[in-house]
Amino acid sequence: MKKLLLLIIIYLAFISLGLPDALLGPAWPKMYIDLNVPVHFAGIISMIVAGGTVISSLFSARIINRFGVASVTTFSVLMTAFALLGFSYSQHFIYLCLLAIPLGLGAGCVDVALNNYVALHYQARHMNWLHCFWGVGATISPMIMSGYLARGESWAVGYNTVGWVQVGLVIILFASIPLWMANPKKQHAEHESKKSFKNVFKIKGLKQALIVFFCYCAIEATFGLWGASYLVFERNYTAGEAAKFVSIYYSGIMLGRFASGFLTQLLNNRQLVYIGQGLIVLGVITILLPFNATLLSGFFMIGLGCAPIFPSLLHETPLNFGKHQSQEIMGMQMASAYIGITFMPLLFGQLAAQFTHASLLWFIGTLLIVQIYATFDLNRKTAKLHKLI
């Protein structure tokens, strides 16, 4: 019973991770006007948030070993709640940039800690359902924002509401701290972490894994951030309507991960990754069609394709590289993922400013081709260790 209750708490923690991730994109078509900044400045905020997450991911092993998963998780969610409430009261772009720092730092350590814990101690279906709950948060927040925008309310009200939801999750996490068991192998884990970090780039297949994580998160974040702007500037949708499409995209991720949890009984992680990549290809082609009627299904299909890729790759980490160094490699993979989130949405923002937002789908397609190639290479190089385990 205690183990089940702890798993529910972990799921709730991932809702808190998803809430802020999907909020900026739907709000930005209104925000940049109120803030009187160029439209591509959304990439700057996204870059700062992801940069903070990269830093905290790289140092996650030491922080988690010192303070424990429970304390790190609770404090991280508290930081994001503070940042989101701060967003709702900020009327200048520079304040948003400053608040983006704790928003990013709050996401990194908890992400690594919970992903590694579930990869080591739970079956693949729980990893998919864990990230399904990230999708719950990422689906709810655009719906909240689009609801306020449709009623003529300010984007700040949406941020304020989500901020208070985070505060509620902080209270739940704080109350759950006694459920978390201390790690009796703390010193040994810290020693292994330091040892593996020195030699981490010598591990066979790691470079390919970092490329795969970089490309996947670049695709997910870039489409999530700029998908609404694409609809507004290229397909003549209103900001409120576009926000609903982004919510459909994230609902595809959420529902796809829920379904993937059951599919793990029939398919392995690698097969799920390939299926997801194929669905993204179909989604991009569907949106490229010159019919507005296909846009909704295209957004949903890209989300559905994204669904199994990230959790399946994470769950493969102990199998690909061994359990003894999975914590350190998990941190490296998450850091690479957030480097993609840091720079690629910003890069596309610059491209869109020079050209048009119509280039979004070609940008996503290029990243996807690189990801698919790196995935095949990763699976080839780690096949021997996979068979041994």
C-alpha cells in the first residue's frame, strides 16, 4: 500500500513538471504584444528555462545523493510555483527572464531523480504512465490559458491559476516526505557517480544517445512553443483557437503514453520508439496538406508520435549502459535533452523572423531525420550489452 501511494505521489510530481512546460507557447501570441517585444523573444525565455534545467541535470546526482529524492522534488516544485506566480505579476520582459531561472532549475533534478528511480524499480508501463501524467499537466495548462484568452482575460490570469495549482502540489509533496525511504547506499552511489562522470564519454553508444535525446526534445519543445504561432501567422487562426490546438497536441502525448503503458506488454521499448517516429512523420505530412480540416488531426498525430519515444528511451538506459551507472548517464541524457530545448526553439524563432513560420514543419522534419539515424546507430552499438542483460 505504501509503495502504491508513493507511486501516486510520483505521478503527481510529474503533473507539476508538465504544467509550466506547455504554458508559454499558447500565451505568447498575446504576451509579446503586451510586453512590446519581438515575437521571436519567446525563444529567449525558453532558452533560459532550459538552460537552468541543463545545469541542474548535470549536478543532479550529487544533489540527490546529498538531500534525497523527496526533499529535492518538493523544493523543485516550490521553485516552479514561485516562478509561475511571479510571471503573473510581471509586466516587463526582463522580469520574465529572471523568473525563468528558478523555473528551469526547479525542473532538472526532480526530472532526473524520478526518471532513474522508475527506470530501476518499475516496469516499462510505469515509465510510460509516469510521462502520461506529465502530459496531463501539459494538456491542462493550455486549456486553462485558452479558456482565459477566449473570455478576454489576460495571459497573467492563466499563469496565476497554474501557479496556485503548483502550490497545492507542493503541499501534497511536503506531506508525503515520510513515505520516501532514505537510500542506504548513498555514499557508494556518490562514489559511483563521480567515477562514471569522469569516463562517461568513453561509454559505447552514449554519444548516439545524447543526439537522440537532443533531437527528440528539440522537436517536442519547438513544436509546442511555435505551433500556436504557426497557426496564427500562417493559417489565420486566432490566439484562443491556436491555444486549443496546442492543447490537442499535448493531449496526444498524454493519451499516447497512457496507451503505450499497455502496449509494453506486446512491444519492446525500441519498437515503440520506431512507431512513434513514424507517427510524427505522418503528422508533419498531414499538417503540410493545404487543408485546414487536417490540422487538428496533424497536431494530435505529432503528439501521439512523441508519446512513447521519451519514456521508452529513458527506460532503456539501465539496459543500454548498465544499472551501476544509470543515474549519472540519466543526468547526461537529460542535460542533452534540455540543451535541445534551450537552443532549438530559439534558433527557430530567429529563422521564423528572417523567413516565415511556415518553415516550422521543415525544421521539425530535419531534426526527425537526424534522430531516426542516431536511434538506429544507438541500438546497434548497445545490442551486445542488451543481450547480456
